[in-house]
Amino acid sequence: MAANSAQPMGSLPSGLGICTTAPDIFYLPELVFGGLVWILVASTHVQPANPLGWVMFVSVFCFVMTSLWLIIFAAGGHKNSSGWAAADFAYHGLAAFFYLSAAVILAYITILFRSPSIPFRIYQIDIAAVVFAYLATLFYFIHAILSAIRWKNF
């Protein structure tokens, strides 16, 4: 029999427990892929500025908020409160929605502004940013669903 190291779904982890429990195990991929979107979009010429400004806002906002959320959960600041379980679901649902909107805009802009005058390397960077934006969306969505299940069982 395998050792049972998982916490019950009706409690919030703290400390290193966030590295072993679902949905909290998704913090790291959210930070990695969100950070990659931020870096890749920032490394190219931002044109048009307005839609890509939204993409930058989403990636920076979600990176900072997820980092804060990770620190709060690791430090045990939630005190195993059901309100924090609800807030976890609400934040990750909002982040998934934001990232989906940013990924769609980024994909549209990448396709729309593809031209021979733009170096192919820049186009490849834009494509990578689109892929990572959709992956970040996926991880935030999975985290939101698992957080809703945890909140429901709290």
C-alpha cells in the first residue's frame, strides 16, 4: 500500500503541502507559463499597443497575484478558512477568463500582423507567446475547477 500524503479535499494546505496537493500543485506551471508569456510579449515590438497592453496587463497581474497567493498559502495565512477556499476559486476562475481573453487577442494579433517585413524570428516568438498563453489558460482553468471542488467539499 502506498503512503497517503494527500490532504483531505476539505482543507487548505500550507508549507510544502502546496507542492503535493491538487489544485495547489498548479501554482508552479501557472507562474512559469505566465512568466514566459510576459517575457515573450515584452521581448518583441509591441504593435498595436492597446490589445497587447491588455496581454501584458494580464500576464503581469496574474504573475504577481499568483506569487502572492502562493506565499499566503505557503505561510498558512489562510488559517484553513472556507472563505479562502472560495477566494481561491474566484481568483483562479478570473485568471482563467483573463488569460483566455489575452490568448485569443494575442493569437488574433499574431495572425493579423504577419507580414514579410517582420522578421521570422519575431513571428516565432509571437507564436510561442500564444502557445504559452493558452497553456497558462489551461492550468488556471484546471486550478479553478479543482478549487471549486475543494470549496464545495469544505
